Amino acid sequence: QVQLVESGGGLVQPGGSLRLSCAASGSISSIYAMGWYRQVPGKQRELVAFSRGGITDYGDSVKGRFTASRDNAKNMMYLQMNSLKPDDTANYYCYAAISVGALGVKPYWGQGTQVTVSS
């Protein structure tokens, strides 16, 4: 079974930086799309970044500060977060659309990693 495991969350001061990682494991043929979302308790999950077809879209609140990337050889996804603000505090989730052999493309989600921006 394909699994996404996230890491890199934690406490950081305003203006600081943090790098989130998401490792995809299992019988993976290709990653066709990937993204990062965040959620605050009581609110709907918010788009942070989404990449598909060679195009990456970012949420307006993170444009110019966050950068999503991937390492296909290692089946790793990253979210570089710079100039962090208290409003960035949330649980961050990675997403990937992954093909597993002949079973076709299926969506997968990580369990989330908490990012807290506070002085």
C-alpha cells in the first residue's frame, strides 16, 4: 500500500523558515500530481500549492514565500516556507496522485504535520 509520511513541522519564530518533507513509499510507478494543503481547527482545508502538468499554483496568501518542489528519483516532495507569519500556523498535509502498477492513478494524503509560528 502506498503511504505518504510527512516531517519537518515544528515551532518557528515569525520571519523564520521551515522546510516540510513528504516521502512516498510503496509500489510507485509515477507521481502525476502533488500538492500541499493546510487546515486550522474549525475551518475548511486551504490550498497552499498544487502542481500538475508542469504548472504549480499557489494560494494567494503564500505566493512569493512558499515554494513546492519534488525529487522524482527519491519519491520525495518538499515545501520550502520562508518569511513565516503567525497566520501560517496550521496543520499541513501533503497530497499526491500516484499510479501503482496497473491499478491506475489514485489519490493519497499524508497524516499532517503541525506548523506553529510564534514568538
